[in-house]
Amino acid sequence: MILQYLLSGLTAGSLYANSALGFVLIYKATKIVNFAQGELVMIGAYFALFYTLLQLPFYLVFLFSITSAFMVGMIIDKVICEPLLRAKHFTVIIATFALSYLMRSLIRMIWGNQYYTLPSPFPPTTYKYGELVIGSQNLWITVISVGIMSIFYLFFRFTKTGKSMFATAQNQEAASLMGVNIRRVFMLIWGLSGALAAASGILLAPISAVSPYMGLIGIKAFVVAVLGGFNSLPGAVIGGFLLGIIENISIIYISSGYKDVVVFVIFIAVLAIKPTGLLGTEEFKRV
């Protein structure tokens, strides 16, 4: 029984981790908390719905959707973040709140408040090992999510652009002195954050209805970022899987109706006990 819920937690955790990576990446580079990250998850699902209606195969739906979300992320940086570059961080955070409501409202205007079902591209087969039942859909979602995170790591580790983005996230001033175009990197970081969020939305859509309220997953992604450490990319991955597992295990010992409560109890506990998160570090500023 516990192992069954553990596997379900890994699936949920992989989606949380992908979304939280976008939170952490933007924060590390710009010190901005993007509260529109959940709406980027929603946008990715609606892009997938649109391309599916064009009867495209899943791999093209996936590719076109994350590319579209990548462009949306860059537009957000250009339209909102660049004009507010010299504004206080709190002002930009409020702007991302406003953006989240704007994106949700636009989706309602275009698609309405209806719930849509995105056809699953995965075979409806199950694998049984004793009492353990593994659905191929959950298995594929987890594998693809882990694959995306692996590509994300390799991109930062071995490509020139990835190294420039990582250097900017570590130290903007030093990266600029080394010839890195900070503005270009910021735009790419916002685009990449949008792509990561969209990937989560596309994978979530077959197991959850596509609706304007899908962006609520952004709240859990935020909790994951706090749990793992807001300035730690590995922390976001570990925090995502950890929250997914705890959330699903809590169903056994408490109730499925209270699993969201458990998420916020964890959030408050982390803030009270270790505000920097599992792998986060304290940041100091000269005043």
C-alpha cells in the first residue's frame, strides 16, 4: 500500500520539480519571485490543447507547446521585467501577480471556463508486481520529467549559453565583466522558465482537466522552491520529489481531503525551522 502511494508521489513530485526549477532559476538570476509561474503551466496545457485540435502527433504538440511557452516567457521579460529593471524587487513581484491574473483572464476570454480533456498519448496499460500496480501513463510522465531535468542539467553543464546563464545566476557583476550579455541571458532565463512550466502543464493535462485554474500548481511549486532552497537548483528537484511523496503518503495516515493542508504545514514548518530550505544558503547584502 505505502509503495503504491510512494510511486504516485514520484509522479507528482516530478511535475512539481519541473515547475519549481523555473521559480529558482529566475530568482537566482534576477532575485525576482515570479508568481505567474503557475499560469505558465496553464498556458503550456492550453497550447497543447490547441495543437492537439490541429491533429498533430504528440511529439510535435509537445515541441510546439514548449517553444510557444518559451516565447511567452521572453515576451514577459521584455514587456514587464525590462521596463522595471531599476524598480524595487517588490514592484516587479506585484507586476508578476498582476500578470498571473491577466493570463488567467485572457484564457477565460478565449477558451471560457469550461474544462477540457486532453487525450493521453500514452498506452492505457498497467503493470502488476504482486499488489503493486504501475500505470504506464504515470510511468511515462515520471520518465519524461526526469529526462527533461537531465537535459536541463546537461544544458547548463556543457553548453556555452548554459554556462553563461549559470554564471549570471551565480554572480551578475562577475558574469558581465567576463563579457556575458546580461539582458540577453535574462530573456533566455525567462523563456526557459516558461518552457519548463509548459512541460509540466502538458504532462499534467492528460491526468487533470485543462482549465483556467490549472495554475494553482504554481502554489505547490513555490512551496517546493522554499523547501529545497530558493537559491538551489538541486534543492528544487529534491524538494519536488519529497513534497510529492509526503503529500501522497499523508493520504494513508490522514485523509485525501487534507493532503493540501499538509503542503502548507510543511511550508510553515520550513519557514520556521530552516528558512533557507534543505540545500539553500543564506544571502547577505551590503548596505
